Amino acid sequence: MEIANQTNQKEKALECVKEFLNRMDIDARVEEGVIGDSVAFLIKTNDAGLLIGEDGGNLSALNYLIRKVIDKQVEGAYGQYLIDVNDYQRRRYEELRDKARMGAQRVRYFKKDVSLEPMTAFERRIVHMALQEYSDIETESTGEGLMRRVVIKPSGH
């Protein structure tokens, strides 16, 4: 019963995404996928620049808006979906995992904390997850608002 309910939620959420794009007059193909451990709706479109925006700013806003629409229209969904446009989020995910691993190597070599650039909550989560399997490395988020970042440091430091 639970799996059927989740499948039904995903289908309804997918329809919300399609309807949202349709109302924006965006010609796009949308399919379900996965990025990291998150269920994602993968949008393929020629209007990617408009949807992604500078440094992913529009995509971040789009994720927020569509999650709010899904939360309101799909019972039990609660913002558990990620929106990706032309693999922008997937590439960013891989880039952040690589950056986190390189930071961990620097921490191991120099025995000093490494502070990454400010990131969104989603991006910080990717870094924390990428390094959770390293027993000699710890991560923590520091800072406030738009300046919140991940600090990678040796365990017990």
C-alpha cells in the first residue's frame, strides 16, 4: 500500500511539474529520475537558459516554487522532489562531490581545516553526504544565510 501511494504521489507531482511548465509556456519533456538520494524531475528543454538563470539562480527559485505547488496539490509529498534542467543539477552534484573529496585530501595532507565557498542547503547536504564515509574527516556548516558554507576538518579537531 505504501509503495502504491508513493508511486501515486510521484505521478501527481510529475503532472504538477508539467502543468507548471505548460503555464509558463515552456516546451519541455519531463521524466522522473534520481540525483544522489533525491527523487528528481528531469526537464529537457531548449529554454534551459531561462529556467536555469545565472549561476542556477532561476533553477533554485523554480525548485522552491514547484515544491510549494506540489506540497499544496499532492497530499503527503512535502517537498521531497528536486527539479533539474538539462542535467544542470546532476553536473553540479558531481562537481560538488569532487570538490568535497579534494577538500578532504587537502585536510588529510595539511592537517588544517578547509572552508568551501558559500552554498545552498542542497549543495551543503551533498558535501556532507559525500564525506560521511571518511572516518578521519568531519564536516560542519557555518555562517548565516547566503554566506553559509561547509568546513571540512580532521576528526577530533
